Amino acid sequence: MSKPRKILVTSALPYANGPIHLGHMLEAIQTDSWVRFQRMRGHQCQYVCAEDAHGTPIMLNAKKQGITPQQLIDRVRAEHTRDFEGFNISFDHYSSTHTDTNRALSRQIYSSLKDGGYVDVRSIEQFYDPKENMFLPDRFIKGECPKCGTADQYGDSCESCGSTYSPNDLKNPKSAVSGETPEKRPSDHHFVQLAKFEPMLKDWVHSGRLQDEVANKLNEWFEGGLQDWDISRDEPYFGFQIPGTEDKYFYVWVDAPIGYMAASKELFDKTGQAFDAYWRADDETELYHFIGKDIIYFHCLFWPAMLTGGGFRKPTAVFAHGFLTVNGTKMSKSRGTFISAETWLEHLPADPLRYYICAKLSDGLADIDLNLEDFVARVNSDLVGKVVNIASRCAGFVKRFFDSTLATELPDPALYQRFLHESENIAADFENRRYSAAIRRIMTLADQANKYIDDNKPWVAIKDESRRDEVHAVCTQGINLFRVLSTWLKPVIPATIEKAELFLNDGQLQWSSIDKPLLDHQIATFVPLMTRVDDKIVDKVVEASKQSLQPSAPVAAVEQTPTIDINQFMAVDLRVARVIEASHVEGADKLLRLKLDVGELGQRQVFAGIKAAYDADALVNQHVVLVANLAPRKMRFGVSEGMVLAAGPGGKDIHVISPGDGAKAGMRVK
């Protein structure tokens, strides 16, 4: 057996300004499946990630919600952690970029770059929002792309043509904070001179560490000449202050990738491993980054330059992937296909989606489409109809007639060997991230296993007592083939295979477990490993996504809330209402159903998203403030006839507005 490898793996840091959605989960599933595969092969593979917790959007969103940035990132981190755990993403450590460890490493690398002569400080003209009294980061300026003319593009790159540029190059710029036309003001900024790293970067880009598509894309930037990289931002800004300055902060793309290093250092400090073994030397350890194709520039040019200037090793490889589309188009809020991880897990388990994504993933940059109709058909056919079906067809006979004990030998050892012959091919597919190819091989063999059982018909043979031994042998063969398939699928559908391991009663499956069949061994009682996906449940996911993404709890603070005049405000009919009944809503995690007495206006039913903060029984006979003239809204739980006023950032920290003592149902609120 080859020497175990020492591998450190990261995936891109989710931004701490909104929920995890299925686009994020695509990358997490791809990375986690690769990590789990490496561990099953006997390698020391460690997986770290963190919250990307800095930047102007965090600052503005926290301000809009009336909380501190620290409170915002703490809350979002808890939500992200919950969702990753729900999808069985096996991080060894999940950190945040807003830590002392990351601050120290960021300052260390900056100082090395500065001492090495790679940092230039000079005055530039920068867009300034006179209404908000702040300099505008690139992503808070929008306008027409200077290369292709596409409207509504950010100030650093175009989502249409992929060009990168300076905000000064935008046509018809507008502030994304206030909508005002920004003005230019001078400011001293810190730049990393990327051109000084160009020979190193060219060698690294073409060293085989990147996909050909990525290397070819990077050639376009080399041909255009590498521009100096602005690594500073002006206050107000939520982040790390640049040493030796009073009002300058590191741009979020400086300390975000350093967050990979910080997260690993926190892990290594706990486990007693040497940080330098992974980040200084590169002869005995491997370092891999999994990223989306939209952040290639940062990871494959800026990041290796920072590492080299800071005296650290470069990644062994960077693996980029495409985007997730749903039903053939970009994820859409209005169509209900912008699906959060939380919404998915409220209706469906994680493994079916993990399987479907892996069944479509290749080692390239092509987008992956989640076709919901195909998802239902494929999961039910492959996982339920083929793989799980093998065990369910055989287990009952072994339990009923053979005391749950497998036979002492296989009736068709050649078939078992044909399965094993594919094991290294499947391993090579996983190693090279050709998940779809691995899944095709596995399902082809699942078909052969089912054909073997169909050909031998144990349900017929068991009727003849003289053929009982034949049934025993056939079912033992079938369960062993199921065991092999389960081993190969374990990186992809870990929760399902954990149940299979309990059934097989032989400990955790490793890649080497299948070298020998399981014989003369007592298995556990078979329980269903996975149920068929109901397309009606998938419809509920789409419907819930439409509702859960209404702008009741904004996650981005880049749009200015429109103002209203006094006449519009006076048109809102606020009434005191008494809670007659309060109950939980089946199938909803956040809602309570309230029955309200509104005096002369009669009774109203209102659904309120306050379940995390209030016990239903405690609300009965309490007085609340109701928006009484809000148009009724049809929800999947019923009709909501108004809105109860509440304030706060959400979750448990939300407070129903009460009119106080002496209030009477139906009275107007002045």
C-alpha cells in the first residue's frame, strides 16, 4: 500500500450576509465528497472553511438591522453551520475571518509584501457618496461595463463578459447605497504590484496545477498586462485596519483567503500539528482549493502572489467548477428556484441532492443543472430502485430462513471479482473529480447486481425446500454486491450509507473493506435506507422558496429603502388587536397562526413569523398592533388577513409591538 498522503482542503468562504443556498451547496458537496473519498482511502485529509465576515455589505446590513456587525456575523455563522451540518458537510474546523488569528496572519503577510518592495502607496481619485458620507468600494458602484456596455454592472468586474476594470472606467456610475451619482475625491491607497510576480505566476499557471480552461482564461489577463491590485479600503469599513494607518482597512479579498490559513492554524493548534508543514514546505503535504469559476482571478493570481510575497507555499492545485442552474435557467426568486439550504432540508433529506449533483459533476467548468423533474426520476430509479433495492430483496430471506447469517462462500466469485476490478477505475474518477463518470460505473454494476438476483429468482426458489441453500447463497452474493456499491457511494451519500453500515454490522466501510467478501457473518435487521422522492414534495420546496424569499428580512443592504410621504403613511390603518388563539403551523418552522379580535372590524386570521421568539400559549389575551388594511395574502397554510407589527433582527431576537396597558381591541393607533 502506498504511503498515506497529508492533504489540506478548503472550499470558498460563504459570505456572512445571507443564507446558504443550493449554489453554495454545490461546491460544499463537491468538496466534501472528495474529502470523504480521500479519508476512505486511508489518507489524512483535513477540511477547513470559514465565514467571510468583512466588508461594506456586512457593515451596512448590520446598520440597517440595528445590530452590530459582530452580532450579524455571529448569527449568520450559526445559520450557515446548521445548514452545512444538515447536508453532512464534514468540516474538521469551521472558523470566521474576523478572528485574532486571521488578523495576525494578514498583518504578517502585508508586512512581508511591504518589506519586499511589493506595496506602493499613492493617492487616487475614488468615488465618494456625498449623501452617505463614505467612499464607495468597487461593488457599491454600478454602471455600464466599459468593455461590452452591459448595464447594471459592479465597479470591479462584468458578469456578462467577465472583464475586470477600475470603477473609474464604468459608464454612467451610480452609488448602489443611495442611488446618487457619486463624485470623485482623492484618497491614499495601498497597491500590490502584481507585475513583479508575473514570471512566477506564468510558470505556476502553466505547471499543470490548474484546469486547462482556467489556465487559458488567465492567459487573457497576462496578455492585457497585470495591473496593480488595490488592497485598501477607506473607513467606515468592517475589517482589519492596515498597520501604520488611521483610516485604511484591508480589502476583504486580502484577509478572506488568508482565512484558509487562519482556520487551519486554529485546527492545527488544537491537534498539535505543525502549521509550517502545510503552508511552508510542499514536499510532503498537499493543499487544494475548491472554488467557483467566478473567483478564479483572486485565487489564481492574487492569492499565489500574496503567498509568495509572504514566504509561503502555493497551492498544489485549485479546482474550479461551474454554477448551479435550476430547470435550465439561473436561480430565480420569483419562480421559487432560488432555494435555500434551510428550505430544502425542511422538506427533503440531503443525500438525494448530494447524489444528483455528483451524478452531474465533471472536472470542468460547465454549469450543473438541477432539473427537478429529472431529479425525482433519477434518485428514485438509481438509489431506491437499484442500490437500496438489492439489499431489501435479499435481507428478508436471510433473516427469516437463515438466522440473519450469511453463507460461508459466494456462489459466483467471478462476478464479485468483476465488481472489484472496477474499484480502482472508480477511485481514479473520484480522485480526478469525475464524479459523473464514477456514478455511471457504479450504476452499471448496480444493474448487473439486480440482473443477477432477477435471473436466480430467490422468491421462487425459496418455495422449494431443497433449494434453500441456493437461496442462501444467492442472497449472500446480493448483499455482498450491495456492500461493494455502498462503499463506493459512501463519499456521496454518507447518511444513507451509515444506515447501510448498521445493517451490514461490520463497522465503517473503507475502500479496502471490499477486498474480501463478507461471509459467515450475522447481519442486522434491514430497515428502509431511503424512501422514494415524491414530486409533490419538490413542488412544496419551490412554493416555499417563493414565500420565504419575500423581502420581510432583507439580507443585503445595497438598496436604499424608498421613502414615503405623510399621506402614504396616514393611509396605513393601525389597530389594537387582542390575541384570541395562537397555534403552531404544521409544516412551518417560523410561523404562528394568530386569531385576533379587532373590535368593530371583527376577527382576523394572521400568520406571523415569530415562532422562534414567542410561545403560542403565552400570546393568548395579549394585545398587539395590526396593520388592518393590508390586502389579504394567500399562503399555502391559509389566508393571512393583515400583519402584526414586530421589530428586531429576527429569530429569537424579535419583539411584537404592544400598545401597552389599557388598550382595547379595535382602537386606532395614533
